Amino acid sequence: MNEVAGRRSRSGGGASRRAERTAISFETARYIQRNIPNFEILNEEALQIIEANAETVLEEIGVNFVENPDALRRWREAGADVKGERVHIPRGLARKLVSTAPKTFTQHARNPERNVEIGGRNLVLAPVYGPPFVRDMEGGRRYATLEDFQNFVKLGYMSKWLHHSGGTVCEPTDIPVNKRHLDMLLAHMTLSDKPFMGSVTEPSRAADSVAMAKILFGNDFVDQNTVMTSLININSPMTFDGIMMGALEVYAANNQASIVSPFIVGGAMAPVTVAGTLTQVLAEILAGVSYSQLVRPGSPVIAGAFVTSIDMNSGAPTFGTPEAAHITYGAGQLVRRLGLPYRSGGSFCGSKLPDAQAAYETANSLNMALLAGVNFMLHACGWLEGGLVSSYEKFVMDADQLGTLHHLAQGVSIDTNGQAMDAIREVGPGGHYLGCAHTQANFKSAFWRSDLLDYKPFETWAEEGSRDTQTLANERVRKQLGDYQAPDMDPGTREALDAFVATRKAEMPDAFI
């Protein structure tokens, strides 16, 4: 594991080792580089059928670009057949346009050691996005506030296995709707030095995001480099609204990355069959990504697929299901054939509490995403109640489990050390490996170690209060927030950011809708 940022020097002795275990750490693992194969569920015939059907959807059925005359103009000039707000894209045109998008790109963080490479064999993990509610053991379920938002940014910053600060880690409902994006961006920029996402809820808010990024990084740097990756959802089925596309236009024009991602609930927003859903997902991806290239050829973009199924009894979305896995695996294959980075996966669950249901569904979702070849995983930690809730306890539970993805992705080493023949010779028949030289040389890095889960003997566990995982997680939340230290920032930059936020807020009256 190549780990960076804030590594402390270590020396021998018991006191040193005890200090190491209790020291405040801001260590962050490097983004994952897979050394394992992707799981591919579709054969060549199936892939070709779905690709052909997606082209038919674009050409015969078409997609809607609503309340966006500029988009209709761009499509018309590109050779599409535009009828009202319906765009019919000739077979092959979208795929040709998509070909100008980069296969991989770097998203720069203000701490260069935390830059991430998105695409290829890499996997970047980002926290939960969008819930209006939060939950913790003390306060229960409640509307999120700016303080909650800032707390989650701090937790993300201090999470070893999390590479990205994310975007709307919860929705701070105590701040006016038209101004909260400024506070959220300021939190990401000042409380963390990991990469972050921009605002997409209005084109003007995307423009504010670019302006603040230029204060943080410098005008020229932002013009020439990607410093934000932002989520552009498609209104499935096959509708691209003016607000989302307006935000995409701002980011594409400024060389900032967008995640073009259908939000699919099978049986509600897409067919109930896997192949039918994949056809629609691919058609939507082709239309959205190609539009970004009409705005600016070569602008970075990630092709997304947020897909789940529906509970036919309640109508609620379900998570961690085999059908969702089939679609995620298949979408990964289709996106790779387009030569694009792939977004999917997360710590998905439908549970109301960080309980066994949450654990089962989350484990299924995380492992499936790793094997599917996902490059950017939003919602990697903190997701609860179908995405309605950001959970403090589940955030640190999930963040701890992300370490397993790092270790799984390493694959199996077959070098001289991995073969361990010297250890087998040293121990011989009937011995044990606890004290052999190979074990002593490798014990710190050989196995993934949880910073949260309890592996103590029953008697010790009972003496310490018989704490369950949620209780342990609650204690870890309080410890991390208590230990938090903000990363250094140039005072002049902080002053300029504060001034921008104050000015923009003063320019508009409060709005709560």
C-alpha cells in the first residue's frame, strides 16, 4: 500500500508503539489501483445487442432536452434531428462525439499529495451525497444543519481510506437554498485538503463553484487543470433538464469534470429486465456525454450508472440486490467499451439504522462495485435509509470497511516474499510461524486491520461494557471530531474565499425553495 500525507516518524520501544497507536493521524491511503480482474457478466453477443438497441433508442425514440434552446441549437448544428424538445440522434453520432472525452484524467487537490487519477484501473472513493436528514445515537433522525455538514467534511478528511471530500455530504437545511452551496464549498475548501465536488443545483451555482475554485487554485491553474468533479443526474427515462445541463455546460466550458449519471430504479424509471435497463442506461450515457463534448471537445467526463430495483410491495427502492449487481457489472463493460471512466456503487442500503440489514446490503454493494471496475464511487460511506439520511455512525463504519477494498484490489503477490519459501523452510513440520523472520518482517502490512471492529475475548468485551458496533462507531465519531485539526491554508486565500462568499450572499435575498 502506497500511503501518503502526514506520515509520522517511528522508532523502536514499547512507549513508541503505544504512542503510535494513540497519536492523532491524518494519514490517507492513495487511491486504489486494481490488481484484480473485472467481473464481466455479458458476452460479446449480449454487448453488441445492447449497443445496437441503445443506438435505436437514440435514433428512433430520441431524448428530451427540455427548457434549453442552446442545447437544441447545438444538437441541430451537430446533425441531430430536433423536433420540438425531442432530439433524435443519428446512429453513430453520439459514439463519435464521445470519442473526444479523455479515458483518464487527474483531479487536483489543494494538497498535491492527495490528487486522484480517475479512470483506467483506478478506484476513487467519495462519501455520501445529498441526504436532507442526518442520524446519530444521541440526536436520532433530524434535518441536517451546516454544523452537521462541516462535521462530515471533517470526518471525511480524517478517514484513512477515503480519497475524496465529496459534495453535498448532507443538505444543510438551516441555510437558505440559494446560498447554502457557498457554505458547503467553503467547508470543503477550508476544512479538508482532499479533492471535492462543485454545486449543480443551478448553473449560477456551478459558476460560483468555478469562481471559488479559481480563488483557491489560481485562474490559470483552473483553466488548464481539473479541480472539481461534479454530479449531473439525468431525469430517467431519457430527459435532460435545463438546470442539470446548464451546470454541465458551465463545468465543461471550464475544463471541469462532470459525472453524467442516470438515476435508475428498475420497474419505475426503466424496464424491469436487466438488458432493457442497460439499453436505456447506455442510451442516456451516450446522449449526456456526447452533449458535454458538443460544449467543449476533450472536457473530462465520467459515465455513471446509479441503478437499483424496486420493492413491488411498497414501491421503495431496494439495495444490495442481485439485479442491481447484474446491471452494475454490465454497465461497467459497456462504459469501458466507450473508453470512459465509470461511476457506480456505494455503501447502499435501505435500512433505517446502521444494523445487520445495513451491513449486508452495504457489503454486497461495495464488493460488487469493486469487481464491476468502478473508477469513481460516490456514496462510499455514510449512506442510510435509501439515501435520505447521512449517518454519523455508519459513516465511520463504512469508512473503516473501505480498507477491505484496498486490500482486495491488491490481488495476490507471487514475488519472492509472497511465495514465503524461506518461512516454510525455517518453520518446517510441526512448528509455528508466529516468531519466524518472515512473519516479523511482514506482520504490520500482511493483513488488513480494522480500526473499529471488536476482536477481543468475550471477557474483555464484557468488562468494557458489551459494546455493539454502533456504540463503537459513535465513540470513534466523537474521538475523530475531538482530534480534528484543520489543514494549513494561506491566510490571504482564506480571506479572499470568505469575502467572495459574503459578497455573493449580500447580492441576493434569502430563498428557501
